Amino acid sequence: MPCWYPYRKFAMTRTELLSRISINSNICFGKPCIRGHRIWVSLILDFLASGWTVQGILDEYPGLEEADILACIAYGAEMARERYFEIPLETQA
């Protein structure tokens, strides 16, 4: 199923997005990176979580494309389906 982004006139499948991510045990300690770069997926996700814009990341890393950022988000979504990070439950007062 294509991923539609209303602010762009392109659609990529999840498979096409995820093909932009590589994992190689000899590169960056085997951490998921943007294919052809030594930029960790987690770094891009941390930037986004900290409030950076996609354009801000692209300005800071001119070798990246918008699809690379979307690929990082897609990878994070896939990981969230497979793994869980322990977050304390909120208690109701």
C-alpha cells in the first residue's frame, strides 16, 4: 500500500522506503543507517523528536533526501510494531 504525504506529490510503498535503510555489521556497529551514509536512523528520529523539521535536517545533511527521512520514520514504525520500550503506566489520581 502506498504511503501518501499530502504535502508531496509522490507515493512510496513501505518496502521502497525501507530499502533506503541498511544494516551492516561492519558499518556503524551494525546500527540501522541511511543507505550510502553513516547516519544512524536513531539520530534522525532523535532530531525529529527534538523538534527539528525535515527541512532543517536536510539543510544540515545536504546529502540526504526527504525520502531518507521518511524511511527513518517508516523504520521506527516497523520497530514499534515488533519491540516495546518499557514506559511507566500513568496512575490516575
